Amino acid sequence: MKVIKAVFGIVLVIVVVFLGNSKLGILPPVAKFLDPYHGFWQNSEFVIQESEDSFQLNGIRANSKVVFDERGVPHIFASNDHDLYFIQGYLTAKDRLWQMEFQTHAAAGRLCEIVGEKALGFDLEQRRIGMLWAAENALELIYKDSASLSALNAYANGVNYFISNLSNENLPLEYKLLDYEPEKWTILKSALLLKYMAKMLNGNERDRPNTEALKLLGPEIFNQLFPDQNYLTNPVVPDFAPDTALGKGLNLENVMTDGNWDMPEIQPHFVGSNNWAVSGSRTESGSAILCNDPHLGLSLPSIWYEIQLNSPNVNCYGVSLPGSPGITIGFNDSIAWGVTNAGRDVKDYYAMDFVDYSEGTYRMGDETLKAEKRIEEIKIRGGKTVIDTVLYSALGPVAYTDKKKRQYLALRWLAHDPSNELLTFHMLNRAKNFNDYEEALSYYQCPGQNFAYADAKNNIAIWQQGKFKVMPKDYGRFIQDGSDASHLEEKFIPQAHNPHMLNPERGFVSSANQPPTDSTYPYYYSGVFEEFRNRTINNFLRKDSSVSIQDMMDLQLSNYNLLAAEALPLMLKLLDTTKFQYPENERRALNELLEWNYNNSPELIAPTVFEIWWDELNNILWDEFNSSDWDADKYYLYSWEQLIKDGKAKVDMRDTRYVYPMSKVTINLLKNEPNHIVFDHGSTNNSVEVAKDVVYDSFYWTAMKFGDIIKYKYNRPHWGFYQGTQVKHLARLDAFSSKKLAVGGSQHAPNATTSTHGPSWRMIVEMNSEGPKAWGVLPGGQSGNPGSKTYTTSLNSWASGKYHELNFLKSSDSIEESWRVQTFKPIKE
Amino acid sequence: MNLLIRIVLIAVLSAVTQTYFPWWSAVIVALVIEIALGKNNSTSFFSGFYGVAIPWMVLAIYIDNKSESILSIRILELFQLPQFRVVMIVLTGLIGGLVGGLGSVVGGWIKDAFLRSDGK
């Protein structure tokens, strides 16, 4: 009996040890995680840290010094480039390993290996759009360039040195929580990271919604609602007209509009950025100033890793992407550069005519071709491996398929082509003048960016660089016929014909995701462009002929909402106050708007009313595009539930097959064509509505909702609270995210902050001849560890519009007392 | 007195083993000490419980003070527990205590089966 009990006991111990070591559902392994010797406790960073002054690093060739300033920004002083990138890799991994690996797993479609089956849809899509293939193609070119290859290899070795010396207790927190371990870093992962950025920044494809909208509206109304965008003023480069022959246009009648394409939801155009450079002739100090604030999805750990890189060949400061060597946005002694997204469409979809999909045979022109098969193995944590076969046609991978309807869409994405963007940044880090900048850009292909430039000799420039196809009018806007072999004949716009200017007379250059050119530009392009921020920025820079650093900060932080300034007076003029049904609510909402200065400041109430009204107006006006669930009677109820649930009164009942027309189109209709057929509600058969009706109906809902916000939301209808910007942890864990921040802003204001997106780095650089002076701030901090004080060091400064003066060090001796200095020594054999 | 000696021995030895081995080495220490020194089974749970819970809590308190609770509060928020630092420390001690206690109880059973043949 006692023996049985003892045996049972031993089994029990084994079972408990096993359970205490295993992930149970969403819970981490309980005992392993709580164990204070190895578990999460070990990730708590002590507030006062003791660290060794010198440190052996197996893999570097000579002694290097690293200075950590008060925010934990490393300033690496290495005696050669190899050691420089080795240490960059090592230190970045130390602060950001989990983020680096998670993002590249996501890029490669390998999230299922970490989180299990729930990521299968995501992983499958990543494989089918050819993310890994694109990264492999990029590697082919990288292998041919020794400079970028050796930087990548040194960086990877630094990361791997950190991983191989990682003890259980030092494993980053997220690995402990999700219970897995890091794998070896490779240069393929660095290439994947750039494709991950390309996907994020090329998300503005409209091929399917345009095709659907054309089918719904017919060519005439379609062209009116979705016009080409070069009619807008203030392009990045005005009057840019290189000599070239024009291609023929497509006939919209011939666009294939049959088929309902099963594609993912359309990304709303939140992603944007500002950059500008002002010539010394228009600055207080007489030196050129460059500013950049890239707006991305706000996340923790911060998207960027701030760093200074110094070796005999380079001395550069700025922000890097964790996972990629070098600096992406920054400055050196001679030049400063910053980027914004070009927003041009570089993804084309073709409906392929498969003879036999399982065989991979398809028709193109007079021929029958055979697609290559690529087998994708998706390993699933706690499940069986899924095998997916992706067909690669001459026009790219077949990304979306509906076998029942025999519909197959191939994706031709310029990010698939071999390219080495890394070399561009490698050269920009070292650039001395405009010629170096021009040469660096020649290697840049995708995702297309506007590179602003300023140098210490008072030159300023901007260049929209990327690989762009030469296309006839309307090409690439719709799903096209993949059986037409002429699609294979591709020509690309030469770099010299990409929009650019050096030292323009007006004394400044700028970009804010607007169209790159006006109608003088001979090449056709389409894309998704912003229509308001650029004008606010240009108006400011034109008016002020002697700008100071403070002016530049004020402009980056400006909440001036030009959309509101243009739309609201029209809406108020059309609003018929005699129709008011609940004057208490309606008057209250109206009064808020009457005295407004069009600033989306966090402490104001008017922006809340306006933003709700603008949303409601669009939802009611564009009911043509709303989903069949859209029910005018339940409309209000639905949004109210949302308001209770997450504090956001936004209604989004739109059918995701469509995208609403750009705001400028809506404003033009309100202004010039108040009787246009689009104002008529689809749900009312007996009456014909005009602009006035849409304006009143939307105002009515706005006023009612606003009344409820006042009544139930503890009297906090102020824009900052209502918008509630949150910087979310990469794995969407609230506990590791920021609280809701009352920062204000609008996607149409220079401070382009929404509830989820915003300036991921604000930088201002003054290119003095005796050395640059710079200011910057991140919505987060250096460390990626939620158990570190520097995880969110700068978050409050960012939210309240403060900047840090950046410590661009001349040498490792010019430091302040409170900073840490570490010497890294090679291990002698 | 014997219980106190066992608690101290488990605490010290498990602290040593856990610097080299995972958390479950503490369970083995509790089990072995109980086999070696356990008198009767009425106190066997407590030797492992306190022997593991106390050092786990002491270390947790030390880390929590030095790091100003930055992470313990986030972990409590993550698992939707009341956000007081003492909760995380007690929870850590409790889990350590339970696995340690299990080790010592089973140690007692093994001793009963194979070493206390006199049937006491």
C-alpha cells in the first residue's frame, strides 16, 4: 500500500513539474514563469543599475567604446566598420530581440509557430503574396555587394553572439510569456524586415475596390468620384516636366468588372508622414533645417531604435530599424535626410486564365504556360503542419484564389524585384554632399519614398525615389486581364525622371504624402494621397521667412485641421436649423462648432463634434458603398453600443469592398453640386435627397450622440479623451501598452495622430557649418523590455510635445558625468 | 526544531541548485531532504512549503524593491489581478510553496514505503 502511495507520489511530482513547465491555454507555464530565479521577475530592471566598465565580445577585432546617454541611447565608437555593425547588432538585440524576431516571423508568415493556429490566415496570406520570395530575391542582389553584405553579416553575428550568450533568466519577457526561444538571426531576416516595411507602406492598393466601384457606378460617375489626383495644388515637386513620350490610355469600358474578389480588407489611409527642409536664407540661424516625422502604427517596443554610429568611415546619428544595420532616418556632419511615403500604387493584380489550376497551366496570349509551384510549409504550434502550394505565374504569385468560381489573382508587386535598399541607407549614412545623396538613391526601389535633404553648405533638395512603371492612363487601378501577354512588357521611369528638385527658389522643399507632381508631369501614376497636411505645411513655410527651431517644433505639433476649415463652413451653411427636432442637443452641438479655430487640440470639445459629424456625413452620403447590414433605423443604436463598449462612437458599417472617395471630392460636391445624384439616399424610394438633407441627417445623429457623450461619458467629451490615442504593445497586450493619451491631432493636421497611428519619430536637424544640432523624440523608449524604465522614457515628452536635444558626440570623451561608458574588447586567441 | 532545520536546509540548498538548474530542482531538494531528515509525515508538507516559499518571496521582494515594482504591476494587470505589489509576491510564494510542499510530502511517502519498515 505504502509503495503504491510512494509510486503515485512520484508520478504526481512528475505531472506537477510537467504542468508547471507547460503553457496552459493563454497562461504561461505557471511555476516556470513565477520562479524568481529564472522567471519574469528576472526581467525587472533595477532602477539603479550597476554595470561593468569593460566587456569581452567574441567576434570584434579591436577595442570599441560605447557611451550610453541619459536616455540609454548608445553611441558606438568603433575602430572599423565590422565592429561597428557587430556592436549595433549586439546592442539592438539586447534591447529589442523579441521585437526583431517577432516582426520577421510575421513578415515570413511564421506567426503560427509562436501563437498557434489563430494566425493561419495571416501566415497563408504572407506566403501567397510572396513575402519570403521577395526577401530571397533581394538577397540575390545583396550577395553581389560587398559593403552591404559585410554590414549585414557583422550585424547578424552581433545579434547571434547575444543570443548564444543568453541565459534562461535573461530571456526577454515575451519569450517567457509565450514560452518559446529565439532562433539564430540571419541576413534573410534583415531582408524580410525591409519587405515588412514595404508591405506596410504599399498597403494603399485600390485595384479591387476601384473595380467594384466602377461596376457599381459606371465610368462617368466613377471618374467624378475617383478622379486622377494631379489636379490638386501643392504637389511635392511642382512644374516637373522631363521630356518623354506618353502612353495610350485604357478604355474603362474594357476593364474586367465581373467577379467578386475574395481579398482582405482595405487598409484605410492612416499611414503618412511629413518632411521638409528649409534653406538657410529662410531660417533665423542662416543654416538649413531638416524636419521629419514618419507617421506609422504606434507600437511598443518603439518601431525605431535611436543610435549614433561612429567609425573612421562614418559618424551618423538617427533612428534605425531593429533588425537592420545602419541608420534609416538621421544626419551626419555633412548632410541630413528624412523620408515620407510616396503613396503610389506599385501593386497590380491580374485575373489569370487557368486551364488547369492543379497542373498550373494558364493561357497568356496565344500560348499555354506552366506556373512554377512553390511549396509553403506552415508549422503550427501544437498542431499539424499545413502545406500550401503557391503558383508563380509570369505575372507574379497567384495570391488570391477562389477555386469554385475559378478566379485566380496574380500579384505583380514591385517589392518582389531584386533590390538592395540597404545600400541606399549605407551610403546616406556616409554621404558628404548632394552627389553622394543622388548616387545613394539610385539603389532605392521599394517602397517609394520622398527623400528630403539638407546639407551643411546650405543646399536643400527632395527626390521621390522608387521603382515605378511607365504606364498608360488608368493602368494598374483595376484588376486586369492576366491573359494579355502585353503586361509582361515593362518599362521603368529612370531616376532622373522621378520628381526631384534642388534648391528651389521658394527656399524650402516639403512632402506630406500628397501627389508628387502636377499635370505637367508626363508619366501616369495613381495612388492614395493626402490632400490637406501638405497645404498647411507649405502655407506656413511660405509665410514665415525666418524660421526658428521653435517654429519647426510648432509646425510638427500643429493640430490645425485644414479639412475642417474647408468643410465645416460649407456644412454649417447647408445646415437648416429650422428642422431641429431636439434643440437641446442640436443647439449644444452647434454652439460648440461656432467659435472653433479648426485646431484639433486635445482640450477642445469642438473637434469631437466635428469629427463625429464628418464621419456620419460620409457614412450617410456614401450609403451607395455601405454594406447590406446597413439599416437606417438601427444605425444609431449600433454606434451607441460601440460607444459603451470601447468609448468610440465611430460607426463603420461600410462594405469593405469599397473605399469612400477622397475628402476633397466630398467637399467639392457639397460646394459645387449640392443636387448631385450621390446625395440621394438609397433607402428612401419616394423622395430625392440633396446635400442639405444629408447635412441635416448627419448632424441630427451627431447631436444625439454628442448628447449621450455629455450625459454618460462623465462629462469628458474633449477631443483628447474622445480620440484616446494608445501606443499598443506589438502582441496587443494591454498591460504592456500605454494608457490612453490625450494628445489630440488629426490625420489631416501636421500632427497626424489618430487613436492608433501617429508620429513614430519627430526629428529636427539644423545643419550648422560647425556641426549639426538636432532634436528628436520617440513615442516610447530605447528598451523593449516592459520591465525597464526606459521602455517608455520618452512617451510623456512625446505626448506633451517636448523634444530631447540629441547628443551627437564628436568623441567618446565628450560625455556627461551621469552617462555610462562601456569598453568592448575582443577575445584574444 | 527538526522542522526548522529542514526548512533552512531546503531553503539554502534549493537556492544553490536553482542558480544552476530550473525551478523544479527545488522540488527535488525538498523531496530528498524530507527522505533524509523527515521524522514523521505530520510536518512534511511544511518543510517543503516554507523551504521554497520563503526564499522565493525574499528574492521577489528584493527584486521588486530594486525595480520599484515596474514589472510586477504590469504582470498583475496582464492577468487582471488586483494591482498591489503584495499580491504578486504572495502569489509567487504560494506557487513556490505548493510545489515545494508537494516535493516534501512525496519525500515523506517514499520514506514511509522504503525506509520506515518498522511501521511507525
